[in-house]
Amino acid sequence: MAGPLTGLRVIDASIMAAGPWTGTLLGELGAEVIKIEPPSGDGTRWVEPSQRGMGTNFICLNVNKQDITLDLKKVEDQAIALDLCANADIFIQNFRGGVIERLGLGYAALKARNPQLIYCSISGFGETGPLAKEACADFIMQAYSGFARLNGRPGDPLEAFRFSGFVDLTTSSVAVEGILAALLERSRTGHGQKVEVSMLQAALEMQFTRMAEILGAGRLFEPMGSQSPGLVPDRVFATLDHGEVFVTVHDAAQWAGFCSAIERPDLVADPRFASNAARVDNRAALDAELEPIFAARPMIWWMRILERHGVACALAQHFEQLRHHAQICANDMVAQIETAWGRLSIGGLPWHFSATPCAVTPPPVPGADTERVLQRLKDGALARKPVAATGRSLTEGLRVVELASGVSGPMAGCRLADLGADVVKLETQDGDWMRGCPPFLADGTSAVFFALNRGKRGQRLAGEDAEQARTLREMLAKADVFITDLSAARLASLGLADAEAARALNPRLIVAQISAFGAHGPLAGKPGSELCAQAMSGYTRYVGTGGEPSIRLGADVGGCSTGIFATQAVLAALHAREASGTGQWVDLSMLNSLLALKTVHLAAQSDPDRFEGPRVGGAYDPPERGWRTADAPITFAFGGSVGAEGRPGWAQFVETVGLSHLLDDPRFDKNGRRTTGLGPAARELKPEYEAGFLTRPSSEVVARVRGFGGLASAYLSHEDLLAEPQVQALDIVRTLPSATGNVNILSYPVLFSDFKPIIRGPLAEEGTPDRRTA
């Protein structure tokens, strides 16, 4: 078997980024993916940079597919597309509201032809609410969702992530999770359904931990440079040789190791720093102690001594370093593909299955498969065998054992619980380190721990290793899924060394093992962290200012993305188990996840025709904090690829904001010089636009941009975002009971037409009443 989804067929009619990478991920999981392109081609063919004349975005976002050309504006080609969908399992589209219906491929039409079809519809803001018909783009959603408000140095209002495409690909990841859940539901009912995914909900899913703090504890986040709100120390330290080392301490054992490494054992007993919560309260005092210590020795010296004492640490990497790094190569985190446009580096597979290994295959030349696919359709070779209903859901009653701390494993367990699984959260006597991370609810529970572990049953592993091993093995013998972030050595000590050991214990068991840096290579088994993964994957180069201290992304993108990929892995492995009857082992890591999501940047830097644009130069651009108006900064765009009205819309817009003199400015003759966003052209044009914007409130400027066919959003605070009518329309926030009152949390990030995820209440600890009922 060449992937857990082998035997499934996907028709991908999407364009640009969020839709196409959804198809790519399904293709990498083993599904047959047929991409439908219009005669003019998917717009990413011309998005810079290019390699040998083809847009690198198009190349990396369309691997593992076949490519056919159909003009869906023609009735005869619509009929072909309908026939293809009648023989498919999954359909993907991400057109602006109303367009897909005009092309004859709306949900009602395809459901009538194929009631078992999973219809995935991807939008910017969702399909209901006042912004339902608005188009969107990555930088727009960074602004609207509050994502950019999390980044920057202390005192900064915000900073956009100069990694164009990150929210798009996050949306793809959430879409695949939703599609896989709908496939498993189809096994029960025999019916397909519509799966709605918005960039808005995906962007909030990537902010899961910050949203838990905001919704649960009411703490609005402000940019903190390289520091995190809930862990100390967890930051960048400058070293003697003007280098930087990224360091994180999660628990008491790592704190003791850290103090030993810096030769300050006295800090362990200092009451100001005795717990993580105490260190958070006394952050400034601890920084004053630590900064001169790190400044006294060079970067590599610190790496060696910190590693020796079991402390999570890392160095920042750029493209040339990371694609040749021994750890990254050992785990195939960067894939090298030979294409019609030369050799490219792209993001590697984010999951590694033991029994159904996946592979990356190069993208086809556009339209190359048209004749062959249409002949197969004509000959009946694409006929799909109907799925027989089993009458039982593969997630209802699913027994999941979760032995993991922090974000990734618990997030996967949380979302599986939402889908109906019975999840038991196991903890050692030390407990999940997230319990000690502020802010806290009124009953002393960490707000993030509450959100990640609601809907589960809690249990402690007691006794010595032998007793713990016996308890764990007894539980896993009856379980369907085991989610863990324990190291291979620790698992071996508990009698679960590898896939063979798991199979001997329980042939149907699916194991999802999550690590910081991957299962193989020189860093396998070493502690890591969110900050370390961001640095090693090159993310910290796309925020902040070159030559100044590095900063991080304020969202826990490594932990959250790995949680999403882990959920995908379990759902895909469950699908494969239905065919084979056996489980398997899946390896995932934070570093791998972030590099998979970085595929557009890796491809862009492989061998570009010109070294221009944010994907090759964004690391060297200054911070982007929006365009000033009378009250709040905004971001916006007009241009051939984004503004529905093109130049006429732009012309009307500039007249309405008092900038009609720009109509005769030669710099605005071409769309590329008129398009706003990130990059040198935008910086050149800012003073011209802001002269008109500064006399108007942001709401007026945004409304006028949208009214004339462009894209726009103010950089919303999370407080403003939660008050938005669009957020209310999507029912994004749910309220759950806790021991001391109600707590708000994020709902499931996907909307399904035929079932609703179960949003359950707090973790039911051993010896306490089960309060999980929502």
C-alpha cells in the first residue's frame, strides 16, 4: 500500500494556494488526485518567483497530482467535470461565493450525482455572515484574525509575518483534517457531506493556545519579542560572539539542568524562581541574572553545555543550512523533486507511516493528463465502487490513550474527543508541564491546559517503571490509538520500543509518536520546544529586523500545526485500518511540521529566475506594521490577481479617498506596481496612500477597498475580532462549565453539513465527578 488513502479519488478544482495544497496533502497520503485547470491556467503559475518560467508556488502546491484542462464555462466541459465527480470520493473548491454554482459544480448538483461525495468548500471568511462573499488572502487574514497582533517587540502594536502563504497552508491542513473526519463518518452512514473550512477558523486554530488565554482567562496578548507568556526562561540569549541561542525550560528537571549548565545552582532554591509560575512573575529579575551569563561565552559553547544538561536549545537556520542539516536530512523533512522546470526543494511529508508509507511525486506539466484521464472516464476505468455503510462511526467509542504534555499531543487528543472518541489523558507523577503555565482560571487551572484537555478522562501513572509499564500495556492492549511524546528510550523502558512491539501487544493499535526534532538523526530524543522549532525551521527570520535580537511568532505555530497533522495521521491510519485490519506507527515532529508548511518558501529559494519578492527576500525586509489611517492600521490590495475590478476598481477607489492624482502617476501603469502588500513596491507607495488614509477611519477605507473589488482588513485586536458579526455568525466561540464558572473556548474549526462535533466540558480527573457534558 502506497499511503493510507490509497484507493480514494479526489477531484481538485481549486486555485491558488489553500485549495491546491489540500489536494497535495491528500495525494501525499495516497489518494489519486486529478487537478482541473482552466485553459488560462491556475494563477499561481505566474506568482513570483518562477523557476525556468514556472511559478514555484504552482510547482510545490501541486505535487502528487494529475493535471487536466477543462473550460468550466462551457456546458460540455461542465458535463465532463460532473462525470468525474460522480466517480470520485472527494471534491475540493475554493472559489469566491457563488462562482462554483455558476460553473455547475455546487454542492447540490454534485450531491445529486454522487451522494457519497465528500465536498470540501474552502473560503476566506466562511459561507455565512456579512463577509461570506468577500475574497481573502494570507496577509488579509493575518490582519483580520489577530495573528499579526501577537508578533513584535515589547511595545510594538503588531507585526505581520513576512512568510506569505502560511495562513493559506494552515487552512489546507485544517481542511484535510475535516475531510478525513467526514470520510470516517461516511463509513457509518454510507453518505457523503459538505465540509466547510474558512481561513478565519484555520487562523484561529493556529492560535489555539493564545485564544485559550484570551477566551478563558481574559488576558489579551501583547508582543513579547522572543519570549512566551507562559514559560520562563523561553527566549533568545545573545552570546559572546554576537550569536544567539534559543533556550526553553519546560519543567523542574529541565530547570535544574539549566541552572547546572549556567553554573548557578543557587537559582534552583531561590523562591523567586522555584516554579514556572514564579519565574513568569519574576521574569525581569531572572533576565537580569541570565543575560550577562550568556553574553560571557560563545554560541556553540552554550549549545554543547545546554544539550549535555538536557535543556531544549537551538540555533536559527537559513535555507542553505536547513536543507543540508543532518537532522532534517535524516528525517526527509525537505524533499528534493525533479520537475519539468528543474530540481526543487519543497516541504517533506509531515507524517511518516510504518505500514502505509507515503511518497512525494513531482507535479505534472499543466494539462499533461487531459487525454489519458478523459479516455479512462470514457472507458469506465474511473468507475468507483460504492461504500457500504457499517452503521457505526469509526470515532464514536474510539479508545484513545494520550500520554503527552504541552500542545501537540493534547491538541490531537482534544480534537479526537470532539469527534466522539473516548480519550484517556495519562500523566506521570510529574504531570503535564502545561499545568504550571499561566494565566490561570479562577480555580487555579491553566487556561491553556483546560482548553487542550477538556473532553477527556484523566488518570495518573503511579509506581515505579515496572508498574507504570504494566498499567500502560494493559490499557494499550484494549486501545485503538496511542498518542505520545515520550522519547524512544522512555517508550522502550515501558515495553513499547517500536512498531513491532506495538503490533505484538495489539495488532490494531495506532501509535502517533510526536517529538521536537524527529525520530532519526543526531537530535532524535533530545528535548526541544516551540521556540527551538521556529528557529531551526527558519521562521524567526521572517519577523523582526535583521541585525537586531531575534523575535518569535507569538502563536505556538509549531505545537498547533503538529497537533493538526497528528489528528490527520490518526484519522488516515483509521481509514487504512478498515481495509487492512491492522494499526501502525506514525512519527511526527514540530520541526517537520513547520518545514512542511514552509514548502512555498523552500521552493522559491531553490533556483529562482530572479531573486525578487517576499518569498526570496522577505527575511531581509523591514517589519511590516500596516498602512496608517485615522485610527487603526490596515492592509489592502488591488491588482490583476486579487481585485475583481482590476484597474477600474482601483481608479474609483483612489478618487473616493482624495488620491486622484495617482491616476496619472506612471508608477501605477502596471498591476504589479499597483498591487499593495509586502515588499519594496509597497514601501515606496505607502506615503502616497497614507496621505489620503490619515483623514479617514480604518472602517471607511476598508469598506471602500472592498466596495471597489479589492481586499482589505484592519489589523484587528482579538477583542475587536471576537465582537465581529462574522465571528458571531460562524459560532466560533463556545461556553463550557468549569469548577468555578463558565469558560469560553474555540469550537471545532470545521463545519460539517451532516454532523456536529461534541464540544465537551473539563477534564474529568480521577476521583472527581465527570463534568464533561457540554
